[in-house]
Amino acid sequence: PVTFPSARPNDPVTRAFWSRSTSVACLAGVLILNPRTSSLPTGRPNALWSWSSPWYGVPDSDRNISFCSYAVGEKDPTFIINNTKEHNDFKNHPYALLKEKPVIFYAGICLVDKNGFKLGTLCVIDHKPNSISPSQLDALKKLAQQVVKLIELHKANYILEDIKTDLEAKNEELKNF
């Protein structure tokens, strides 16, 4: 399993990781649809954290009602809703009914690591109906792959940092032997 950076919020590697991830999420929003929101949600047992959602009004959401949970739960890693107001399954969804910043459009790509674990999604959200072209979808998929690589790189750095700390402690023990 991936250890998410919240365990070390002041760590420079963690800050750099989320800075790069936020940049990718924002890039997705600007390049793909120029919507109001792009997001990089990751999960915990009962809730989802949106790590990178500069324009979205809801930083956390209940996993049971998150659009990203649908994307993660599907066999197909791509989940798109062009207009929640016209979609039978989502027209009464709590986020579609919000008075301010309702979620009307959602396009999410499930983030799947090299071991097949679903880590979260990279998604773009708009507050009005929208659509995504094949080339935009391909770009979103490529950005999602980059996010997975960033997550895997962060995990490797996290492990190496722990090994380095252990080795430094053992070296101190040897010096004092």
C-alpha cells in the first residue's frame, strides 16, 4: 500500500511531491477542459481527500457519495458524466444539487499503480455541462499516468529516507562502540 504524505507534512520531499501533483492536477484542468476544477483525490477508509483542488469548494467528501468512488469502483478506469442534471443515476446527487458550485460535469481517470492497486483518481470537474474529446481524454490519461509515477516515486523516496535514517542511527552506534 502507498503511504500518503500526510504522515510527514513538513518533510521537504512531501512538500515537493504535492507541489508537483497539484501542478499536474491544475494542468489537467487547464489543458483538458478549462473547467473550474481539477482534482487529485486519494482515499482513506470512509472519506476522500482532494489533495489538489484549488477552485473546488469541497476539500473532503464522504466516500459513499464521491464521484471519484464511482471511477475507482468501475472496471473501466475512465468515468465520465457530461451532465449530472440529465443523468438518471446522478441528477439527485448531493453535489449536483449544490446551490453554489454544483458538480455538473465529471471526467475521472482511476490511478492504478504497477501492482494493479487503485490509488484514487485524477479528475476534472465543471459547474456546467461539458464534454471531453478523444484527444482530451488521451491527455487526461497520460497526466494520470504521470501522477501514478509521482506517487510511486514519492513512495520510493519515503522508503529511502527511512533507510537513510536507520543507517545514520547505526553509524552513530558504531562510532560509540
